[in-house]
Amino acid sequence: MKVLVIGSGAREHALVRALAADPAVDAVVAAPGNPGIDAIALCRELPAGPEDGAGIAALAQEVGADLVVIGPEAPLVAGAADAVRAAGIDCFGPTAEAARLEGSKAFAKEVMAAADVPTSLSRVCTSLDQVADALDAFGAPHVVKDDGLAGGKGVVVTDERARALAHAAHCLAGPGSTVVVEEFLDGPEVSLFCLTDGTTVVPLAPAQDFKRVGDGDEGPNTGGMGAYSPLDWVPEGLTQHVVDRIAQPTIDEMRRRGTPFAGVLYVGLAITARGPQVVEFNARFGDPETQVVLARLLTPLGVVLQATARGALAEVPPLRWREQHAVTVVVAAKGYPQSPRTGGRIHGLDEVGDDAYVLHAGTARAKDGAIVSAGGRVLSVVALGDDLEQARHRAYAAVDRIELDGSHHRTDIALAAQRGEVAVAG
Ligand code: GLY
């Protein structure tokens, strides 16, 4: 099978790496890819960008792809998977209609209500007066979400009412804009990716992401600064509970509406005193959680994604996992997330040793062949270990060998879990 992967981040590098290791996959093409992906797969341009469904479908036909895997949310919400399927090619990723589970927070809340899925109280607001009322009703910490896709900048969680109002005002500035104000969910967060062909749901291993830029969860939100899996601290039976109470009812509700969701439903959860509650749905794999989840997956990925795309997930044998723990640490550019500096030379990529590997995200190749920074999150360094302590040690030893002037990373990825300090209420 030949697979075309759309995207250019470390998530896509992890997907390409896992697909290339599948004996059933003869070749992997990535578009646009990145210099790390280029070392293991053919990279092709997408002249009109990754949201151009017709361009993706044309490229898939040109390279003879049997399966297209769409990594980021924007092409999915723009209908890229529809365009690929219309060209008669299997596609891993939901239709534009189904991707509204990520593309509109208000729509996701509506589906959750219809499916009786546990989530926070919320109000959909189209004016600042409505926002002010909702902030007062729910109290601090305030949670204000742009209804639509905002490239990771749509959610603000703050104790400061003025900041919550300012964010809402910013989101509401465009015509026809909507924000969702939510009750804050208190408890450690878990990301659970559920593969689904629209009927059957198969969960992957849970992971935890670190969204704030600084140690101790200080500073602004980012796209994710690190992750680890498995989560030894989650209540027993959590994964099955989330499938039974959240993922399966959501997938059943989407099918009932005539807009079946097939691909990966990313269930973002808070483990609260009232049990697991949905913080958000996404219509794609998470980044950087995918880097650790796929590091542990033993089952060849291509066959599973193809079965998902073909409506045959029920026929896939139970997934097999490494017992080991995986940790990824994101190396970010100076100034990230506010104003990342690009163009810095990266040294040491070949010196990380055999105990870790580097996935590229915001990198580019300079004219002289050197790898330089080209985005905010530059690299994801991944390591496996027999326990979290060993996986962390290996990941951080590799990070220490990489040089990028002014770069920064969190030093506490998976540390609380390693110390047994992640507390679940109740
Ligand atoms: N890890 C957060 C995200 O992928 O949205």
C-alpha cells in the first residue's frame, strides 16, 4: 500500500515513521512534510496549501496513493477528506460536516448534549453582554473559547474577568462570530484518541499533554510542550468508561444525524470529582501526544488506518502495545509562543544517541543544507524507557545534546507522574 500523509509537524513525522515501519506499506509520501520526514519519505509540495482539497486529491492520484492520512484540522474542516474520497481514494479523516466536532465548539456541545455525554456547563454567546452574564454565572476560573478554529489561540482560561472579556471581544470582532463560555473543569487532563469508522470505536492508549509554556504550568498556552504515555495514575477502567460514556455515544449520535464521523476522535478530558468530563473534541490526532502514543504502538499502523478508512475497524485484531513508557519533550524557538524566532541553526541532531529520536516540526533546510528553525515548536524529542524515570532521563539527555540558540523547553514533562504526585479527586 502507498500512503500520502498531509501535514508538516512532529505529529506527521511520527505518523510517517510508524507507517514506514509497517510491512504492508510499500511507500510513504508526505505533503508538504519537513526535513525530518524527508529523510524517510518522499516530500511533495502542495502549491495551494494544505487546505486545498482538490490539490490533495490530485496529488494522491498522481502518486498512486491507496490511502491518504490527513494530519491537521484545517484541511479536514475545509473538506479535504471529502475531496479525496470523491476521487475514489481511501482517506483517514472525517468529512467537513463531521469535522465540525472540532470546527465549532458550540456544535460539539450540542452533540454532547444530544448524546448525554458528560461535559462542563456552557453558554453560546454572540454579544459581550451575554459573555459578561455567563462569566458571572460560572465564576472563576473563566473559560472563553472562540467557536471556530483559531490555530491553538482560541481558548483562554483565566482568573481575570477583564482578560476573559477582552478575549471574548477579540473573538467577537468578526461578523457572525460566536464564543462559548464554559464552567471550569478541575482535574488532571487526559487525551484519549479513539479510532472510529463511524460505527466501531477502538481507543488508543491515553496520554497527557503539557499545554503551558513554562515549568509548573506557568505562562501562556502553547500547542503543547511535551507528553507521556501510559498514565499509571488514571482510575482503573478509565479507557473503557470513556468509550462507553463518551466516544461511542458521540459516534452513534453523529451517525444518527446522517453525518457519520470516521477517523480519530480526540477526546480531551478532565478527570474531575464528578468523573471524566469532556473538555474538547478534536477531529484529528493530537500533537505532541501522538508522538508518545505511536512510540508504544506495536500493531502496524497502516493496516489499522486503512481499516478505519474502509469501515472495517471491527475486523482489526486487538491493538498491541509496548509495556514501556514514552516521553516526548518539545524544543521551542526563542520567543515562542508570542513571537518565535526563525532561521536559527540547529546542531547536535545526529548526536542524540540510540536511546531517543528526534521528530521535526518547525524546521527547514537552508541553502547550504543546514537544518534551521522555521516555526515555534521546532522539534519533539522522544524516548522510551522501562519506567517514566528512564524515559525522562533518556529524552532529556537527548534534548541536552541539541543546540539552538535561545531555544527553550520544559524540564518537568511527566515529572509529577514519575513522583506519583498526580492527584485525582474522589
Ligand atoms: N495537544 C493538543 C492538541 O493537539 O490540540
